[in-house]
Amino acid sequence: MKGFSELLVHLGLQLDAGTLTLQGAALSMSEYVQGQMACSRVSVWMLDGEPGHRVMRRLAGYDGVTCTPITEPVLMHEEEFAAYFEALTKKGVYVCPDTLVDPNLAAMRESYLLPHDIRASLDATIGANGKTWAVYCCSQQGSPRDWTPQEVRLLRRFTDAISVRRARRRRREAETATLMQRLMNGEGLTADNDSPLN
């Protein structure tokens, strides 16, 4: 886990400096997680919209079989895949040892799973305070896979680490925006505990 935490710090610095895109960061994280999980592919999906009308958009991923990045955009609409969205966001993790027999994945079988030969999937959400921002998807191609409790915990540790960092970043961004608005309104800083360094 130490290696992943260091990777997140490194990627965060690059994002802050503007030398890396969010897609590039997602690709780097996907490659790392794919190596740790020893699965066929890993991808990061952004989740936008209101419940009932959410859309999952693949940001980037890594194919461990061909050792290539996955950059092709794919959209999945909650209206079309409601059973999967509900199960995933309710529990925060979705464990599927065999996609061909999972009723919650039936709607995406012909359009997505079979064309990509995805036979097993382990997905976990990234978010905080009841909101889901993104989803990490680990896929096994060619044959079913019984994901172990240790693998589920490992993926959750990865997504929890991202969730914590993203929540902190959002809080800092909100505090900065509030401070800038106050300064623009001429309110100034009058007390020590108003300092942005506190």
C-alpha cells in the first residue's frame, strides 16, 4: 500500500503543476492496480449525474494482457443498466465471479461484456459523504474468477486511499474559493483563525 500512496502523492503533484491530465493519472493508477490485482484489465470510470440518471464514463485503463493503455471512451447510462448501478452504489463494491450468469449484468452482456471477453468483474466506488465520484473496475477475460476476500479488501484499500485524497482536495478547493470570494468582496482577514494557513 505504501507504493500506491507514494504514487498518489506523485500524481497529485503533477496534476497540481499542470504537467499531467486526469486521464494520464487514471492510466498510471490503473497500470499499478492491474499489476497488484493480477487481473486482465483495470479501468477508471467517472460517475456523473443525479441518481436514476447517472452516467459512467470510462476515463482510462490498462490492459495487462497486451500491456497497452485503454483510452477508448465508453458511456454507460443508469437507465440502461439500473440493476448494476443500484447494486454497486448501494454496497460500494460489486463482486462478480461470472458475468455470463449474473442477472445484474444481463443488460450489458451483449453490448460490452461479450465483445471484450470479460468473464469476471470486481468493481469498487470512489467517493465520500454518500457521493460516488468514480468507479474502479477490475476485469478478468477468458474465464470466470472467484475473487478472494483479500483481493476485495485490497481493491477497497486502493479506492479508499483515492477517496480520502480527493475529499481533501475538494475541501481545499472549496476553502480557497471561499477565501477568494471574501477577498474579492473586500472582507479581508481580521482574525488569526481566518488565516488560510490554519
